[in-house]
Amino acid sequence: MNKKNNSLRAAAEEQLQQASTTDSATYSAEELLHEFQVHQIELEMQNENLRQAYEALAEFQQEYFDLYEFSPVGYLTLSQQGLIEKINLTGVTLLGESRSQLLQRRFARYINATDADRWHLFFVQVMRGNQQKTITISLKQPNDNWLYVQLHCLPVLKANKQPTLWIALTDITESKQVAAELVIANVELAFQNTEKENRSAELVIANRELVFQNTEKENRAIERRKIEKALQKSEAKLKFLLSNAPVTIFTCEVTPPFNMTYISPNIAAILGYSPEQFLENCNFWQENIHPDDVAQVYENLSQLFEIGKLQHEYRFRIADGSYLWMYDELRLTYDEAGEPNQLIGFWVDITERKQAEQQLRNNEAFTHSILNSLSAQISVLDANGTIVTVNEAWRQFSDANGLPNSYNYNLNRSYFEQGSPSFQESQFKDAINVKDGISAVLAGTQQSFELEYPCHSPTEQRWFNMRVTPLSGTEQGVVVSHQNITQRKLAEIELSIAAAMFESDEMMMVTDTNDVILKVNQKFSEVTGYSAVEVIGQTPRLLSSGQHDASFYAALWQSIHTTGQWKGEIWNRRKNGEIYPEWITITAVKGHDKEVSHYVATMTDITERKQLEKSLHDSESKFRTLFDSSNDAIMLGIPNFFDCNQAALTLFGCKTVAEFCTYHPADLSPLEQPCGTSSLILAQQYTATALEKGQLHFEWTHKRMDTGEIFVAEVLLSALILNEKPVLQATVRDISERKADEEEIKQLAFFDPLTGLPNRRKLHDRLQYAIAINRRSHSQFAVFMMDLDKFKAVNDKLGHAAGDELLKQVAARIINCLRDSDMVARLGGDEFVLVLENLKLPEMADIIALKVIASLTLPFQLSETDSVQIGASIGISLYPQHGNTPESLMDHADTALYQAKDNGRGRFVYFSGNELTLL
């Protein structure tokens, strides 16, 4: 059977390859369609083989029935009791009654009384033996006519071991009559010797006629023997077919329990049962029907008597206890009165066909499952551009955008009419491109077609990517996929915004934890004279002027390590050798793991400010002029203010200099600074330090006196001598916007703007760090690749705002499930990556995976009215078992994630080489 299946499949593959006229790139959906078509062709070929076998059997059966029914010899089958069980049309004619009257009547009632005893003795003898015997007897027809017949009798055992008698009945009445006439003629001749001479001529003529009649009888006997030989040959052929054909022939009674009266011997090869088991047990057929099919079978049988024929399928238990699917076709036969007298049917084992059909359904379901699991909206078009199928993402998009229902309207409609509302707008140029692209792929003049296009709704901006590829297989068509690329487009926009912010009017520089320069902006190049190519990969020591000793830099890094930031003045050297002063703010950027990943420096060339300060020392009048014209807020005092410029009044929300001078520096501040120290105490400390050292740079949190608004300022305290008295000049610059820019740039560079989680760049750095640490310590860690189940449905149903809120809540729940040493990053969309370090045993990852999945299964309250429930699937890779680079660990975790999704979602799977471990 396996050889047969392999042959059919090979033939189906060959036929499909011959029918295929297009080449296309390999996609999983097209491979599944190809498999679907192969199975369909296999099924069609099996059905064709079965039909041909049945037609051949039916032809041989009809030939046998014709020979049997219309033979010039009467054929009868008698039971052990001498009852007529079967008789052909010639036998019916010879006995002179209808077939319905003859069946189940004793054959002896038609025998002449003078031959009755002889027949009875002959019948007993022939039934006890196994030899063919012949007897000549006379029969009496209902019209009192007499027939002389010769009976050729052969005892035969039926399938149920019951003896029967097959009889070939030949009418020899004419030959008997001729012989009698000849005897009479001879007697008359003897008694009429005197007329011998006169009648000699007549006797010669009579003898000639007798010879002619005997010759005719002999010819008829020869013809009868030829017919009998042909019948025997036909019977042998029929017996061979019935024993070897895949179709089982049977006959049944027409009343329940539908006892079988005959079943072909090949039943043993098909079902493993002997024919006797069916014939001797009236309930055997019913007992072996599958319990779930019995009711339907009897309901079908009730319809048989209404229409006279029936075709149905059901499961039947075979000898080894398993079940086969059987095709059962029944027809009623009727007697001459029009009453049903027998059921004739045949069985065919259709288990392979059923299995192929089930496999076809499974493959189709599998194909649809794969298509429906894809986030892209996919539709399949035929050669005319008509939609023949769509996936769930397509239907959801149609529903969410008010398009007609996919099943009731879109299918079997032109894609160009229903594919997008924009296709109805003649001015939309992309619609023309789409039509031309699809037409080109259908015509084979273009291998594929791809287009990115905007499709904005009234409430949001959206972008999509369309890809059109030819459909492989026997059918001409294309696969059209639409992928929502809005997140990528928005990310590109955000990156361009970040890049614009990075290219601000202040110099900016980003270094790694080893103080290696990663990036600088254009302003940096303009001020220093170094291009980005010249400094990237170098350290900031490239700019060193030699004006600061080692203790200065030690104090700088001590501040950064302690507070996460340092601000102050540094003298640096330009490329041309010129030394210049900078005001620099260095910030340590930390991730959720609280580890420093980068340093961001914001630098301002303060050459002009230094020159201003020098000018102020030279001339009080000049100082006053510069003082009043400065854009920075400048205040004079020790410790209370006694003067300020207009910029100070504007900055602190005061109307007059007199009003401003009523405030102590601590009054212009909140009660405490961000470090937790009292503003008054800290102001006193800074004042003393500035007077002692001559100058002090720091950041200070101020407060506007009119609105109470809090803002961050850059403060320079300079000790001056004014009118021979020491005073402090405070130069204050509002850096709130700059601080916000720095924070935003830091977040955009290394963190996801929506959830605040580390982004892909930060994740990559963390993985490199983890690999280095664990390689040295010979320990292991885990990488989780996770995405959310049903997230797209939330977006489609409740909108992107709800989706964003869901992502933020998901991020918070994941963090709550992790340890301090763990990290979670968001790659985009609903994809998250978790890094679990310090794993003493791999099984420790199981606990956290189960905890995360369980936490995300709980409902999320997105608003007062909207609550959703989702799930999560996780793929896990382990270092060093599954890779020793960030890329290999993430790729293997991603492979495991797809397996987890394919196996029902809501679970996690470990990557394990060629096989995956599902949990």
C-alpha cells in the first residue's frame, strides 16, 4: 500500500511540475499551497483508479448476468430442502410460472407423478455425494403440458457451508417426440407389410426427416455445450474478479436485520473475516459498524426504500480490531410484481482516500493557521486579480477600517475594487502603480513587485509595505502581502528628530565606558577643527591642553562616579593648537540595570565669556555696560544682592531691582536642592568656596518669584573686588531646555521612548558585557526573546493609544518579575528581550519564564472601560550552550520563540540545536 501511495504521490508531483508555468521565491505559505495541490491531485488519481476498477467489475458482472439469464439452458439452484433459491429466465419459461412464484417452492411439485419417486431417490443420492450426475425426467407445466428434460446436477457448498444443488435443465421434449413417432412408424410398418412396397417411399422420406431432426438436435447440443463452456469461462473470470478485486459484492434480505445471503470471497483479504461470519450471524454486520455511525447508517437505509438506491460511507471494524472507512453502494431489485425482493451492493475500502482527505483538511487548516498567525495582511489573487482567500489579519484590517466583510463580500471580488478605499480615488497615483505591478507579476514580465505607501486614517498616521509575488503551483495567481511599517517609519522620524537635536548649537560628544569617542556633532567639528572621522575611536585626551594636572581629572571622575555628573570649566586645545576654555557637562548614562553604559558630554566654548570676565576686571563702567547687556542673569552681592541686570529680573520674575535685592539667594530656590541638602545651607557653602577659590561653577535649581516655576540654571560664582571690597558675581543661565534636550537625546539614543526600557543598542552593549563577564567566570546566562499574544487584536480593536498603554503596563509587569541583576529591553512593536545573569542552574530561567507568562496572562486595565487579556510566548537561548555572540544568542532565542508560537502560544521553548525543547 505504501508503494502504491508513493507511486501516486510521485505521479501527482510530476503532474503538478508539468502544469507549473511560473517561478517564484520560496515562501512558507506557497509551500503549503503546493503541498495542498499535490494532495488534491493524489486524491483525484485514487478516485479515478477506483472508478475504473468498479467499471471493469460492473462490465464483467453484467456480462455474466446476461449469459446466465439468457442462456438457452435453464439454470436452477436448489436448497438442501429442494427449494428453488435461484432460477434464470430460461428456467422460468420452461416451468411456466413467474420467478416470484417459483422462488422458495419445491422443485418436486413440477415433476410428473410417475417420476416423483425416482427424482426423490436421485436427489438424496446426489446431495450426499460430490459428483456431477444426470437424470432424465418429465415435468408438468401449469397448463398441463408435458416436458421431457435432462437435468445435469452438481452439489456445491455455499459460503456458510450449507449444501446446494446447481442444475442445468435442458428441454429434450422434441427429441422424445421424434423417437416416439419413429417407433409408431416402425410398428405400423410391421403391421402393414402388405403396404410395404406402397409406402416404402414414404418410410424413406420419414427416415430422412428423422435423420434431419436428429442432426438438428445434435447441432443444438453442440451449441448448448459451447454456451455452457462460455458460461463456465465467464463464471471463472467472475470468480477471479470477486476474489481479487478491491470491490466486495454482496446481497442482502430487504427486511431488518438485513441478513446477507451472499458475499464475495475477497472479503477475507479486505476485512480479515470469512464469508461465513457474515452469512451465519445475522447481526455480524451491524455489530461491527462503528458505534458513532450506526444511527446514521440506519437512517440512510430508511431512505433506500424511498429512492431504490443508496450511496453512503461509514466506519467498519475489521478482524484486528481497527476500523476502516467503507464506501457502501446499495440497489434494490424487484420481482415481477414490482415488490422489492433483494438488496445488491458492493463495498470499497476508502480508508486511504479518507486519510488523504483528512490530511488535505489538516494541511489546509495548517496553511490557514500559518497565514492567520502572520501579522501581515495577506490575500491570494487568481489570474484575473480576483480575491480567492485572505488571512485573519486582512479581515481584521477590513473590519477596523470599515471595509466590506471579507467572507460575504470581498472574496470573489476584484482586488482593485476592494483592496483599498484609496483605489477608488483616481488621483491616488500609488493605486495605478499597484495595478501595473500586480498585472506585471501575473503576466510574468516582472518577478515581484514591492511598494511602500502611506495610508493615514482620520485618527493616526500609518504606513504600509506591499509585496506581490507569483503563486507557485498549477494555478496562476499572486500572493499580496501588506505589512504595517508604521512603527519603523515613526522610529525613523524620531531618529531624525533626535539627530536634529544632537546637531544643536552646543558641542556634544558620546563616549563608551572606556572613554572611547563614539559620536560627535557638527558643532564639535566647527569649534575644535576635528572632523568626526578624526576623533571617533580616539579618547578625549586628543583635546588635552596640558593646563590641568592629574588631580583635576581625578576629582572630575570622582564626581562622575559619585553623583553621575560633573560640570565645570576645562581648557582644551583646538586642532590648530589654539587653547580655549569650555564649559562642559559630563553625564553618566545608566540603564535599568543601574550600570553605566555611556557618557554624554555637552560643551560650550566660553571664550567670549572669559573675555567678558576679564573686561569686567579692567573697567567698572565697561563692566556695567556688559553687565546690563548680557543675556545671562548677573547678580552682585555678599551674601545679599545689591544689584542685578535686566536678564536677572526676567529670569526670576521680579519687576524691579529693588524687589530683587530683598531676596536672599536661598529665597530664589526651593527649600531643598535635588541632592537633598537645604538650599540655604548649600548656598552658604558655595559662597564660602567661591570666595576662597575665586570661582565656582555648579548647577542650581531656582524658583521664579512670580509663578513659583522651578527651573535648572548654570551658575558661575566669581570673586571680584569692587570699590576695594570683595563681592561675588553670580552669572546664571537657564539651562532647562538644554537639560531637557540632553535627557531626551540620552533616552532616544539608548532607551525606548514609549516604555523607557533599553533599546536594541543598549541591549547589544549589555549582551557583549555579559558575554565578557561570564566567559571569565565560566558561568552562564539566559536570553529570552518574547512577544505578546493577541497584541495586534488590541491595537486593531482599541487603537494604538490603547496598544501603547498596554506596552507600558507590560514593561512594568516584566520589571516586577525580574531580579535586580536582570535586564529587559524592547526591540519594537510587541517584541521584548530579557537578559538573566547569575544563573547557577539553567532551570532558574524556567521559574522567571513561568512568572513572566503568568503575570502577563492577568487582565490589563487600559482605561475605565477597556480591560484586555493577552498572553506571551518566550524563546530561550543559553550562554554558552547556544551561542557566544549577541547575534547568535538572539537568533537562537528567536527561533525558539517561533516554535513556542507554533505550538499554541502562552509557553516557552528552549533552543537546542536541531530540536527545540517545548515547555
